[in-house]
Amino acid sequence: MDPRIAIWYRQHHLHRFLPEAHLPHLRLRRYACGEALVHQGLPVNELLFFVDGRARVVLPMANGKTLLLCFYQPLQLFGDLELFEPESVATSRVEALSDCHCLALPMDYVRAHLAPDPAFLQSLCRSLGRKLGRVIQNSALNMLHPLEDRLASYIQATARLEADGMWFSGNLTQIADCLGVSFRHLHRSLQALCAEGVLEKNERRYRVLRRDELARRAGGIYVMTEDMANAASSLYSSPK
């Protein structure tokens, strides 16, 4: 067994989902930046515990565009929605934004050995409740928050730290599609953030000049803040 499995098992307190007896059945999965962890429309054959990296969940549309649903950081579950479906087909796509690692259990094993366990089902229900809450919240935020704030959240989630600061780049046409706006609207919003001194354009990239202001405007949109994450993590704890 890869020693990192035991490290992440303990780091993320996965005993709340899986008693240690199941540890030998976990498999380590690595995904490179840009690779899909879950493919929309394809069978979900493993329950994935997302333990390292950054990922985004998107919904490819029939018109060729892709709508951003949310960003994920550890700890998250993928495949929990499909676990009890007769045909476990993914309804969205999960993409790695950095090198990512998951601990995987085959769905057949989960159904046979974990699904009958009330403690596992309670933890799974808390995970699903947390996801439902985020979907409701993000749907409201997508409608009510100005694009500059949603763009700030996108930048905060995808920007890279380098020796000379935090940098943001990407295909603006694809980003506009993800945020559900036109390219022109996105470009105006980037210009507005530059005019406010939050960003500085450098050729085809943008450097973040005011991280505090970016974080203030981004707070809670697409990505959970630290306070929200701490509160949500309590949902995974076993009832006292």
C-alpha cells in the first residue's frame, strides 16, 4: 500500500467514513492539471475521496458552452450522488486545476461492505446535505452577485503563486462561458478590477496587486471561505 494513503486517511479523519479495516482496499489516484476526475455521461465506478489539490465542477451544455458550478478543495466526495443510482452515470464534469490526488474505493465494494453500515450512511447524508446547500447558495449567488465579484472568486481559485506574486491567466472566451457572460462583459470587468488597482495586466496575464480586496469581493462565491469550511467540516463529525 502506498504510504501516502495512510497519511491522507489520518490527515482528513477518514475514519468518520471508513473504519480502519477498510484501509487496505483504498487505492491512490493521481490526476494531472487539466485532467478530468469525473466525466459527464460516463459511468462512475469508484467512490473518490478528494484529499489533495484543487478542482472545479462544470456542466457542459448542449450548445457547446460550459457552466461553472463550483470549486472544490479537500475534503470532498465524488460519486456519492451516483452511489445508489441504478445507472451510476455522472451528471457533471470534475476537472483538476492542479495536480490532484484521490483515495478510491470500487463502487461494488462500497455497496457490498459500507452501504449497510448506518454510520457510513449518516456521514454520506451529511456530505450530500452539504453539497445541496452549496448548490442552493451558488444558484442564488450566480443570480445576485455582480460579475466583478464572481470573477474575483474565479481568479482567487485559479491564480498561481509565483516568486514575484500571484498571477491569473486563461482562455477568456472559455472563462466567459463558465461564468455565463459575454466575452465583452468579462473584458470590461477585468478592466474595472485593473482600474481599481486590484489587478495589473502584463501582456496576456494579470497580476493580483490587492489580495485582501480580491478575497473580500470573492468571499463565499464558488469557493468556501475558511470560516465556512470549518463550519462545514463539523458536518462530517459523528453525532455526539
